[in-house]
Amino acid sequence: MFLSDMPEVTMRKTAAIPLQNLLQPLQLAGGGTVSRIMPGPMEGIMHPLFCKAVSELGLIDFWITPFLRISTDVPRDSRLRHFIRPFVETGLPVIVQLMGINPELIAAAAVRFRELGIVGINLNFACPSKQVISGGAGGALLRKPELMRQIVEQTARACPDFSLSVKLRTGYEDSAEMESIFEQAVSGIKLDFIAMHFRTVKEMYRKTDQGIERIVRAVKLAGNVPLIANGDIFSAEDAITMSGATGCAGIMIARGLLKDPFLSRRIRQACGDPDSQAITGDGRIIFFNKLLDIARRDPAKYWSRPQFMELANYMWGSRHPYFEIFKQLSDKEFQAYSVAE
Ligand SMILES: Cc1cc2nc3c(=O)[nH]c(=O)nc-3n(C[C@H](O)[C@H](O)[C@H](O)COP(=O)(O)O)c2cc1C
């Protein structure tokens, strides 16, 4: 699905509260910390070109990878290494997201990844894609909280003193399911954080005006586990509204990072971070030109016209004049191109 197809939600505005807490690092089990302004995993978007541009511009502090589906077996080490390479190559800490329905296999994959030097595992119980749901994985597991608990517990047992977190939606059909999901699936389990996308699986990306109210409930249900609020944070003001209104321990931004690649830095600035550099110019243009620059330096590794077009579509939408220009350029012209402000 393209960003332009996804309706945006206008959040209820509340009084802005200064949010020093978003600047405080979040402690991970086994040592190390990560930022409370987290990048949302994005399958299909977080390819080597994207990862390199993000890290060269210093746009985020760590990665949560898109999901790796563990179905019938634990993939060979070469496959696991290949999966994490674009993230590891950036030098930033990496949390690997796993998805599946078999607790033993997921736990075994987590052990293998741990040995490859990542800092943590995140378990996906949120993905609403038809293909994933039809296999009973991702968001479908919200209907099987006992199986979710087995997956979480077995992974925790297999990787003691290691960072473990989950990504959830507020329910499968209805957010009223949230209370029983917490109770049955995660209560009493030591997690480093729970990332909560405020929509239900059935809502996919549809508009809801209940985002803040649902996150308030999730924060209460999470108790001592830091609750990371996710959904429709497209500006520093959205981040401040979400954080101030819900008391969440952090925020996660996905599509917002595509619409404004400097969003994380903008949020830090809004929170009064003295170390955050000022941003001058249009962040999307800076980012897109960085992508082009990387592809020019090493076309064999990074040039992919479909990836450029997809990112342009997410950033500007298919009706934007830039998009039209890109469509008409030959590969050679595109590679030599740079977007002017
Ligand atoms: C293209 C795309 C790919 C995504 N892939 C994943 C994924 O692999 N794992 C995951 O947990 N969430 C994935 N998500 C969901 C986002 O991480 C996030 O939860 C969701 O987009 C809501 O946050 P946002 O409003 O900040 O975009 C994906 C979202 C998009 C748009």
C-alpha cells in the first residue's frame, strides 16, 4: 500500500507538555540503551539504500528491523546474516523483529540472532497483511493470546538477560479486546517495551479518533513495562500531543519518517535537546539527494529504480510534479539527477 492511499488522522490537540522524558535513553536488558523516539519497522522500505542514507544523515539512533517470518525451520546463519547486514553495516544497534506461530522455532531463531551480535528481539503480533493473517501469524495472534504468551515466554527463556519486546495492535476486531490480550498474553512477563499501534488489525490504516484514548488504556495495562505509542505521528506536535496526553514511555514513528525523514531530530529539538542540530531546507529533498548520491557512488550495490520510485511515492505522493519528472527520466539521467529546492 502506498502512503498516499492511507488516510491521515488528525489527533485531538491537548496542551503541550515539555517532554524531557522522550530524550531519556531507554534501558535494555543485557546492557545498552536505545532512544525513546523509535523508528517503526517497515518491510519493503528498509532496504540497504534506505538504511545507508538514514545512517549517513544521522536520522535515527537504532533499528528495529522489519519482520523476518519464521515458518517451517530456522533459516541458516548465512540467511540470518544477510537479513541483518544492511542494518549492522550502519554501525547502529539492531533489534530484530521476528514473526511466526511456532514458539520453539522463534525461540531458536532468537538464540541464533543473539549470537550474531544484535541487541534485542521484537516479536510481531501486529501485522494486518492478508497473507500474514491467513497463515495465523502477526496480528492474527491477537485472537490467540495463549499462543502469544507461549511465544513470548519461550523466547524469553531461550534468551535470558537479553532485550525482548513486542509490537501489538489494540485488538483484532475491536479495541475492547485489549484488556484480555494484556492479561492473557503479556502480564507478568519482563519485557523491555511494548510498542502499540493504536489501531485494531481490522482497521488496517483507517482513520480513528480513539488513538489517544486507547493508548491511555494501554499505558495503564502495561504497568511497569514501558509503553511505546505508535500511530499517525507525523510532526513534532503530534509526538508532543501523544506523549503529553497519554504518559507513554516513548513513541514510534514509521510513515512519519518517510514524509519527513528528519522527524526524529525535529522531535528531539521540540523536546529541548541541546545536541540536536538545526535542520535547514526541505528534509525530503536532502534525503532524496542523499539516496541518489549513495546510488551514484556504488550503483551495483544500491541502484534500484523501483526503490527510488517507491520512496518518492511515499514522500511526495504520485501526483506530485517530482514524481512525474522521475517517471520520465532514463536510468542514466535519474542517476545523474539531483532534486533542486
Ligand atoms: C511499508 C510499511 C511496512 C511495514 N512493515 C512493518 C513490519 O515489518 N513490522 C512491523 O511491526 N510493522 C510494520 N509496519 C507498521 C509500522 O511499523 C507502524 O506500526 C504503522 O505504520 C503505524 O505507524 P505510523 O502511523 O507511524 O506509520 C509497516 C508499515 C509500512 C507503512
